[in-house]
Amino acid sequence: MTECNQESFAFEAHFSRRVEAGFTGGEISSDGGALLLREVERKLNLFARLAGCFTDQRAADRVEHSLESMLRQRIFALTMGYEDLNDHEQLRRDPLFALISGKRDLAASLAGKSTLNRLELSSQSVSRTKRYHKISYAPAAIDELLATLFIESHRSAPEEIVLDLDATDIPLYGHQPERFFHGYYDAYCYLPLYIFAGDQLLCARLRPANQDAAKGAVDEVERIARQLRARWPDVRIVLRADSGFCREELMAWCEREENKVDYVFGLARNARLAKIIGKEMHAAKIEHERTEKPARVFAGFAYQTRKSWSCARRVVAKAEHLDKGANPRFIVTSLAASTITDKWNDRTLYEKFYCARGEMENRIKEQMCLFAYRLSTEEMRANQLRLYFSALAYTLMEALRRLALKGTEWAEAQVDTIRLKLLKIGAKIKLSVRRIVLELSSAYPWKHLYVQAYQALRS
């Protein structure tokens, strides 16, 4: 096979000038904005604490790549858009990645795909040989760290915290463990549970798809609520979720005196509920025919199922009529309407509070922008670790958005937009004994936003 040594390339001329290219630019990176993420991580002290969630049984005198360095390399790569371990065969020689990964010698190679693979396959399974798999992690410690990062983001105690719960599908294309077909998604998939407080992620729990969407929600909420109230004893906690979480076990747990957690859940429609709001539905239909616009009428009432619920609960109905016909919707809540302040009245509770949970779906989409769907290992525990890595990459990006971009036009930008516009900057890297200099592209079009982000992080 002929070996090609061509290093210069001639292209079509531009008017009277020749156009030539060559691999002679020196150390150049497309990830010049990564130093902003490094500043964010320094504020959070994320990776030192994350390393504390692992047990490293490797011989210390033989370790070339520290645990913290590998975690930095893997999670920073996710934030920068490198989804696969194979990408690290090239990234391991990138001096900028060596810089953000904490390597003292920037000329030394970072961990390769095989080394990082052994990190990701950290497991207690007997199928793993002790010779090659000596790193393990504690899921409970990582769960606690996610909630701790949320707590530390507040300078003072909040009066109320709204926890959004939702399940989503992660399609599977191989024969991963606990792989099941889910009828709603019409695919073989996992069904992870996510819990957010606003934009901040508090839980990413991987689960098989052969179970109810609310499975395990009580345990996760109880853990998070206990940690939040250990810091803020008087904080009000409200759960918000769709009808998949409207389950007696979860509602009864919230209602117990020792828990004092409120909830607003979607409630699946049925014939009894439709009959109760028959008058309101007729009124909405008449209004729609008169105005030829969508019409809504709200009603609140006490309701109890015949078998599954232990007590009667407040239900709010949206009797809506659209061009396509009747569209009734229901929610169930522990929040009582106030006759003094008019807080939590039927319309406000549904339109302003419950419907706001739709924003959580955008946060889940951002997990996929950080490759949470890359769960192809042969062990559930290793796939959970990959899900954690994506969750922690999101935590970094959310902190960048919250700390550096507040008040800018990108304050609500999604993570893939931030990556493309703020982090992907061409940079030439110059190394000397005393300095590391990144010469960023002079043609970068959002310099003013980069300056704002930098000044916010350094203040």
C-alpha cells in the first residue's frame, strides 16, 4: 500500500491569488472556550469531590493517570461534544485537554480509550477481573454530590423548591442487560428517572423499561428531601409531574405529617371525571362556537377513586374545547386554594404552575445533547456510571449558563448552542517555560459575550 506523505494542498485560485493549505499551523485546537468551563469547575470544586466517590485500588507507584485526571478528561470531553471513547485516542495528545484535565506535563499523553474504558467498567461484578478493573464507585455518594451542588448554588435559604419528576426513554440497539420493549415508545429501551429543581439536576437514575414510570420515585424524593431539609429545615417542597407519577404510594408519602411535601400531578381522564365536568365542557363548547377560538373553563372538586386512593383529594379540571374537539385535562394536588390571596386558584394552579413543568422536557433533551443515550456496556452498573457522567457534564454546563451568562442573550440558551457558540473557538496554543498562551481566533463573532462570561467568572 502506498504511503501518502503529502503535506501541502493547492486549491482553485481566488482571482489572481493562489490558494494553498498545509498542516503547518502548530498546536491548534477548536476548543479554545474550554478554559471558561475550567473556571466554572474551579468554583464548584467538582472533580476533587467526584473522585472521592470512587475507590481506586491501583498500585499508587504504577499509576500514570490519576483518577481525578481521568474524570476531568472524560467529562470535559462530553461537554465539548466528544461522545465516544474512541475520540480520546486523538484528544490524549491535545495540549489544551491536558491543561483542563490537570496534567502538569502538557506534552505527556492523556489516558487512552482502553484506560478510560476500564474506568467506565468499574464494577463489583465477579465477571470483571481484579487485575484490570480496580476502580469502583459509590452511587449513593454521587447522588449526594448532585444534591450538594444544588444546595451550594443558593446564597440564602429558598422559601420553596419545586422538584420536577419525569421519565424518558433511551433506545437500545444491542443486547444490554435488563433490556425490555416499551409499548409507549415502541422500542427496546431503558427508562431513566430524572429529577430537576428549575434547571438544576438532582437525580439521574437508570432503570429498566419493564416497570411503572413512578417506580423508585418515593426513595429518590425521600433522599433528596432529607438532604434539602438538613440544610433548610423550613423549606417548602412541591413535587410536580405528569400522570405517570399520580400513584397512591407517592401521594400518601407526601401527605404524611413527618414528610410535609406538597404535590401537583397530572391525572389521567376517565368516564367518571368526564361526567363530573360535563356542565363545564358544554360551556366551553358554546364559548368556542361563539368566538371560534379555543375556550377554557376551570373547575375544582374533591375526588376519590373507587379502589386505588386512600382518601379524597383536590382535583382541578380544565374543560377545554378546540377546533379539533373536546380536550379535557385534570390534575390532582395537595395544595389548597387560598381565599385570602387567591393563590393556587384553579386556573392559576393549572396554567401558571402545572404547565410550567413542560420546561423540564427541554432539560431532558439537553441530557441527550451530552450523550446520555450512549449506554452500550454489558453491565447495568457501568451504564449507570455513563449516565452520571452525562449528568455531571450537564451540571458543569448549567453552572456556566447560570454563573457566566446571566443577563446575556445566551442566559437561556441550550447546552448545544453554548457549546457551538462559546466553547468551540479556534485557538493556537503556545507553550513556554513560564506561560501557556492561547491565541483565540480574531474572527470570533461573539467576543463581547466571551468577555462578559470571563468577567462574571473572575469576579
